[in-house]
Amino acid sequence: MIVWSRGLGKLRLPLVLPDATLHVKQDLLTMEGEIEPVCWRYTIRLGPSDLADFLNILARPATASFLAERGGLLLPFVGRLLLRAPGILISLLFARRRPQKGT
């Protein structure tokens, strides 16, 4: 992911999401890390509706076309998704069965 703002002028900075530290909080996910080479700390906060919006974007035909047009990204993407789907579903089922804190 590339980060850009008007204050940076023409400078674009890489934001390497896999290197971020993920924190799971009661009402949101927080990803934190540092942008090199400027050593800026960043925090991204995602709530349930943000994640649902991302899933809706991924499900659009335009997203599939975008991936398909870029050197064979679509099939590896779908393959990884299918491999991870069972684990995600199991995690969701167990998360719903665990008692919530304070109850």
C-alpha cells in the first residue's frame, strides 16, 4: 500500500501491512507500524462496518477484473482465499461460542 498526502508533495511512502502489529480490541482491530524511511508511526483502526465494507469491495466484479488484468493475480488470490476460508469459518464459530468478557 502506498501512502500519500498533500503535505508530502510528490513523496510516496510504502505502508507494508503484513509488517503491522495487529491488536484485537473489543470494538475494533488496530494495526500499528512504522513507515520507512521517514520512521513515522501509524495506526489504522478498523471497526466491523469497515471490514464489511472491504469484503463488499472484494466481492465486486470490478475487483475481480482488476486482479485478472494484473499478471495472473486473480487465481492465486482466490486460491489463498479458499485455503483460508475453513479456518476463518471455524474461528468465527468458536468466537461466537466463547463467553464475552463481563458476562
